[in-house]
Amino acid sequence: MSNIRRLRESDKEDILEIARNTWDGHDYVPKFFDSWLKDIDSYPVGIEDDGHIIALANLRVIDDGKTGWMEALRVHPSYRGKGLATILTQHIVQLAMNIPVKRIRYTTAVSNKTSLHLAESVGMRRKFTLAGYWQDNPTEISWRSSSKPLFEANASDVCQDLIDAKLLPFNIIICDWKALDATPEGLAKVDSLSQFWIQKKAGKVTSFSLSLDHDDVSDKQWTFTIYAKDVSGFLDHLSHHVKMASETKSTSIFGLFEPEYLETFHNLEWDKQTKYEIEEMSLTLLERIL
Ligand SMILES: CC(C)(COP(=O)(O)OP(=O)(O)OC[C@H]1O[C@@H](n2cnc3c(N)ncnc32)[C@H](O)[C@@H]1OP(=O)(O)O)[C@@H](O)C(=O)NCCC(=O)NCCS
């Protein structure tokens, strides 16, 4: 059953079938599959059984050739628990070594115990974790808090300041479930996909966030990541994103922020506890230096 090969256009129906059965059909794979096939930095692979792809994964070279980004590990539900993800993960690690890249990385939900176990089995370790928060109907959140204004900025405005301010753990920027080194090129890439928001004090960046406005057929999600030096900066950005989610009539909101603000977040007076479990949506970055 372990016939591993590069994926091709004709595998699309099998890929869509797996995606329909992943995360209640809210899988990002169909959106990116065509681009991975054309991208010279992507290595989409799958396991074929009886003429059909039953498992897939992609390795994408990012960070100017330094990182092998592991993504889209999926096994069709009828074939889970048979070791296929383990085989694919080992294959992807070998691919990364052959390219070669300096390190492999991926992010996953802290609650995805299988994914964490797979990472550990190939020698990957947790580098850092961000708390995650998801809720539907953000228009219902009336809570707002604002002490200092936020300004929209672009990558070239913030790049050096952001590095100097040491706001980003390990100088890695998290945008949705993806991670890039916060170099001028990395920030420009993230900037092309998202909006940047900052606060400054005495000319120095004291807080930063980015936001994305996903518009899928079934969901319009406001996604953000906040990095702040203090609680008031964190609250200003959080309030800004809650407001933006409401103004853009988003149907859901997904935010990431540093765990040191979890207590502040839990103490906010708005009813969120029935909507999510924070651990379920928290993100961890896994890494192995090759
Ligand atoms: C996660 C997924 C890829 C696993 O596929 P799979 O083929 O069933 O995985 P494997 O059979 O190779 O087994 C994975 C390992 O995790 C272990 N595992 C399973 N559940 C676990 C749990 N709750 N806690 C710890 N380890 C667990 C298994 O025992 C196995 O380890 P072992 O071989 O050392 O015993 C599959 O369930 C899937 O497609 N899920 C949806 C998408 C997803 O979550 N992708 C990964 C993150 S992006």
C-alpha cells in the first residue's frame, strides 16, 4: 500500500474526496492544490492504492531555501490508523534532507495529538506556542477597549523596527497557520496576503498585529495574530480586530496571541466559553534542524 509518488493533475478528484472528509469539508487543500503542482518549490506527494490517492502531504521550500515547510498531511478516513501518515512524514523528511534544506517546520493545533506524535517520531520539537481563539458570529461581541490608536503600516515601514523590538518569538511571523522568518522578504510576502497594524512609542514599535479577511463559499473569517509588549497594546489590537470582524460582517473570527495574555483574555467580560475550547485552537510550531 505504500506506493508513494508525486501528485499530478489527474489526482484532483481523489484529493477533493479526501478534503471533503477532512475538518467537515473546511479544508484549505483544494484552494492550493493547483498552485502546488505548478510551484517549483513544492513537492506534493501521495500514496496510491488501487489506482486512487488515499493519503497526501506537501513539502514547500520557503525562507529563501532555508526551511522545508510541511503541510497538508491528510489520510482518507477509511485508511487511517494503518501507519500511512507515518510513512508519508518519514518520506517528506527524507525529501527535505535530499533538497537539502537547513530545517523542517510545521504548525499544528495543540489538541492534534496524532500530529504532535508524528512530529516527535521524526525528531521534531515544539519551538513555541500561541494561544488561539475562534468564535462564530463576531458581530454579537459588543466588548471594545481602546487606549491608544492603531495605524496601518506596510512591510517596509515596520521591518527593521519589528526586528529591533524583538516582538516576534524567534523572529518568526505567524499568519493564519503558516510561519515565515520575519526577514524583509518574509514580511513583504506576509504583507501581500494581509494587513499590518502597529502602535509606536517614541518612534519605536510597541505592538503589532496582522489580519486576513478569508472569504470562502461557506464562511467569511476574520483572522489575526497579535504581538504586543504590554497588556494595553494587546487589548487595543484585540478590540480593533473584534471591531473589524463586525464591520466586515465576518461570520467567524480566529485570533492568535502570546500565551502571556491568556489570563487577560479569560477575564474579558464577553461570553465566549460556550463557543470554543482555547486549547483546541492553540497553535504550536514544530521544528527539526537537519
Ligand atoms: C492525522 C492523520 C494524518 C493521521 O493519519 P494516520 O494514517 O491515521 O496516522 P498513522 O496511522 O500513521 O498513526 C499516527 C501515529 O499517531 C498515534 N496516535 C494516534 N492517536 C493518538 C493520540 N490521541 N495521541 C497520541 N498518539 C496518537 C498512532 O498510535 C500512531 O503512532 P504509532 O505508529 O507510534 O503507534 C489523519 O488522522 C488525518 O488525515 N487527519 C485529518 C488532518 C490532520 O489532522 N492532519 C495533520 C495535521 S495538519
